Amino acid sequence: MKSLKARLIAILPPTVLSSLQRAKILSRLQLERFGPTQRRTNAMITVPGLARRPRIAGSVWGVCMARNEEDIIEHTVRHMLSQGLAGVIVVDNLSTDATRSVLDRVAADDHRVHVGTDRQVGFHQGGKVSYLSHLAWRAGADWVVPFDADEFWFAEGESVASFLARQTVDAVWCDFRNVYPTVSRRRIELGTPGPVQVERRESRWLRITFRARRWAFVGEGNHALRDSTETPVRGLHMLHFSYRSIEQYSRKVEHGVAALEAAGMDSSIATHWRYWASLNGEERQHLWARYLSDDGVGADGPIPPTERIIVDSPTRWRTWDPIGVFSPAEAGGS
């Protein structure tokens, strides 16, 4: 004999079942929001001097976590400010290099930059970004852009802020392309203009930006909102400078894997980091050479990268692809 629950499921309309399931998910998320793990995460983050203000229509804020990103963080933050952001909250997560001093200097130059501290070792990225987004909402944000320290965001023919300010939806996806050094240079130095390799087509992954609210449940990796059923529109683009040199990438991976393990994350998460961390020095040199070559090996996993093209100093762009290197006609000619 069927249970009462099974009989109810059999007779209820699909729309009612969907609403009930949605309510169940939201209830669980609310318990998580006020649960001990999230409370510990919140308590480990401090952003001094961040005033509370009413929402300002069209105001776009960025939120970012940074650890040992001294070579790129100033360039990233200043680029995001050039995209019309009203504020940037960036917290330093236990850096052992000059990241914090660089951030303090940038904040001294521009009042829109608010520097904080994240003292939590574990990789609770979703919870941390959710809390930073809450702080941005409290500071008056209308939109929140969660960006990593190695990400340069763009819109087509306008700034990121102006693109978001005219949207009527609540969430927008940003596609991205990975950037690699050229074979001859073998490293990317952000302060030095020069050519880089960029994947011709966007990654299969996406990043999310969304309209600010009291609390948004941002998923791990900033790919989606866990409490939203709305399908975001597309229209933003990003260049991902994660692979700047073998030394930088090795440090990033080693710290990342340690943070994942401290957070008790499943071994299925960030398998490319874990694989790299398992290699010895000679094996890393060999794989890095393949990352920079055009033999179909990609740093993002088993799916090969699309064809790469050489682009001269794209960090100087103020709008997406102003010289048309990723135009549909060009992209289709491979």
C-alpha cells in the first residue's frame, strides 16, 4: 500500500509539487544561513569603516577575496573600478606576500575601495562571497559582481556598470576565456604590455552577477545562485588570468588544495588543482609547457581548450573586444 506522502504526490498538480519543493529548499538554505558554519565564516571577516546606506539605483559593487595575488590584484581592482563600480570590497585571506600592502595603497588612492581581512583558512568560498554580497547590499549596492583577483570583466561597447544598470532581470551570466603566457615569454607580467594567448571561444563555465538583496546564496565558484530559479541573461565577458607563471600557479594550487582540505571539501572538487599538487617539479615543468603549447591540453580539465589566438595587452581594453578579435566571423574561421 502506498504511503500517504506517495498518494499525495500522485494527486497533486506539478505546479503545486514544484512550489512545495521550492519552499523546502529555501527552508533548508535559511537554516544554513543562520547555522554554525556560516556564522563562523561571517565572524572571520572584518571590513572596517564600511558605512551602511540605502540602496542606490544602478549602483554596482564588486566583492573579491584575495590571497597571495601581489602581482595582479592592483591591476584587477583598478580595472573593475574603471568599469564604473561604485565600490569594491576586497578581503585579504592570510596572504604571506605583499597583497595586503598593495590593497591598502589602492584604497588610499580611491575611496571606493574597502579593504578587509578574512582569517578563515578553509575554502568556504560560497559562504564567504554570500557574506561579502550582504555587506555590499548594506552599503547601498543595487548589483553585486563577485570577481576573483585574476578576473577582468567587460561589457560590449559600454562599461559593466552601465550594462547592469539598464537590465530588468535579477541575474546576469558572464562568460570567460582563459589566458596563458606565450610560449616564448612563459609568464605574464601585468605591469608590462605584451602579447598573451587567449582561448578563442568561451569556457563551458560561467560566472554570475546579480541584483543585491539582504542575503544571496552564492554557489561555490561563483557560477550560480543556489536560491534562484530564474535563468540569467548573458551579455558580460571576462578574461581569466589564472595561469601567469608556473611559480604563481603552483603557489595558487598548493594554497587552494590546503584550503579545500581544511574545509573538508570532497575530493571531487577542484580535481585539476589536486592533480597538479600531486606532481613533482619535473612533471609540473612538462605539463606547464603543454599548457602553453597548442597540442590540445587545457588547464581546466579533460575537455581540450578551443583554439587560441595571440592578443596584445587585452588588460588595456575598456570594453569587450574593441578590435574584433573574437568577432563571430573570425571565431568561425578556425
